[in-house]
Amino acid sequence: MIKFLNLKKINHQYADELKKVASEVIDSGHYLLGERLKTFEDNLAAYIGVKHAIGMANGLDALRLILKAYMQIGVMQEGDEVIVPANTYIASVLAISDNRLKPVLVEPDINTYNIDISLIEKHITNRTKAIMVVHLYGSVCWSEKLEEIARKHNLKIIEDNAQAIGAIYKSKKTGSLGDAAGFSFYPGKNLGALGDAGVVTTKSDEMAEMVRALGNYGSKVKYVNEYRGLNSRLDEIQAAFLNVKLKYLDAENERRKEIAKYYCENITNKHIILPSGQGQSHVWHLFVVRSSERANLLKHLQENGIQTLLHYPIPVHKQNAYSEWNAMSLPISELIHREVVNLPISPVMEESEIEKVVSAVNSFKS
């Protein structure tokens, strides 16, 4: 069976370095808010091209705390609206509703799967305060038109960069394009920890200071709590692991691009819809194809020893968690969620595995 993502094999490449830094952290006796976190934050900020990177416990908290910080600063208040793509993972939406803000779902572009920027403006009201763009599957979601809309309506742009670390738009990396960005380092991401981890990046001193305080119980000085914060801190051992793996991120992203290029050039099955409109900047966190015969395709690939996953089988507006939206009709999102299949793509795939995936997809008969 060709695994969808072989995390053991990915991390085995760096096992000696990971074990070394783990031992150093254990021996240090300092496990939170120490030198390893600062080193990783500094290195990541330099890599992304921002002034600040603030370690968080996970990617959801990164987005939650960006919004919470804007509310504390006075940019937003309860009931304000945040525009978000309808086909994103639920975490993007949870971050908004958790702050008692109102998510406004906007349909994606059927070609890129990112939010359809041409539809954003008609969803803006006098309560809209931000646009949350999601660089879905590793593909950059940005344009001059997006920037123009934000300027015109005085909106913040928040990047959900959980899936696109290393992607570039006009020489700038995702995570540096908007006002603030949330990252996830869940183990399966292009830059994955060995557990949960996340980061907020921003160029704003005020935002950085507020996010850091809110993630530390609302405290800038120990036992002095200025705000009603959370406990969301990136621990020393995960920071040390991520600092090791950051050195190899660009090379791993290049390997993902090579695999995606091979897939695009060699999958010729007319029943399979390949990714399109992605551009060279795509870092291919996921290689997503579509089929109107998804159930049969999944069965065929399983029988041929190919493990697949669905990102995501149920759209947010059809989840029980948001039952008030269940009657909503979002046909493009629903089509995507009904048809997507994710093929294996990872920097440790062997050539024979890549060829086998192509062969299996091409042999599928509707």
C-alpha cells in the first residue's frame, strides 16, 4: 500500500538531528518560553519576511488569537463580520465564531479552489471588518484586486497559511502578504512538528505584542493579567524540532512541485479533473483531483494499493456544528466537497510509487 503521507519516513530523514535537539531540551530543564522558541520565531520571521513570529499551541489558536487581538485593540467587536471561503477547513470558521464574530461564507473559484475574489465585494456590509483568505491546498490566494477591495473598505486581510508555507506571490511569501497570518505545524503539514504547533506572523508591533500577551493568559508580566487571555504557547521541544526541519522546507517543497508536475503531465484519464490555474508558486500541500464517480474511484485506488484522503468530505455549512446554515445553498463548494480526492504527495515518495499512482488513476474506468 502506498501511504497517503508517510510521516515516519519523512521524519526519519532528520532523526539524528531531532533526537539531538530533543536531548538538549530535556537536559536544559527549560521547557516553555525559552531560547529554542525565540530562535525558531526569529528564523521563521526571517524566512517569511516579517518582523514578528509568535509561537502558538496550534494553528486554530493562531487564527483565534489574531481575531481576539483585533477585538482587544478595538478594530473589531462582537457581531462584526469576517469574510471567509465557504470550502475551507472548519478551523478557519471556528476561529471567527469562537470570538463571537460572524463568518460570511463566500464561494470559491472552481479552478483554484481558493475564494473567488470577484465575489467578495458584494458580501461586504457596514459590519464587515476583515477578509480571511485561505491559501488552500498550498496555492496562493492573492491579487491586486483583493488589496484594492481591502483598501477601499478599510478591511484587514488575515491569511490562513496553514497549508502554504513557502509559497510566493510576486517575490513575497504567504504569511507576509496580509495584516496578520496564522500557521499550523500539524505533523502532516509541509513544515510539520511532532505534535501540535502554530504561529502568528505580522509586521505590526501592536498586533505582535497583543497576540503574545493573549496567548500567555493575557499577561505581559508574570502574574499581572491585563486581558482575558488563553494558554496557547509553542513549547520548547516542538520549537526545536521545527527549527531543524525549517532548514529543509524549500527542498521538500521543490520535491512536491516535481511530483505534482509529473502527475499533471502524465495523468491522462478523461474522467479525472486535474488541478488547474495554480501557478509555479503552489507548494502542493495536497494534490487534489475531482471525479463525479468518486466512490468508484476511491474503491479502484484502494484495490490498486493507493491510499487516498478526502479534504474535505462535508462542507462547513452542512456540518451539525453550524446547523443554522444547513439549508444554505453553496453549489460550487458542495460540488468540490462531493468530488475531491487527494492523491499521495510527499517529498519521500519513490519514483516507482509516483508511477504506480499515475498508472492506477489512468486505469480507472467510470
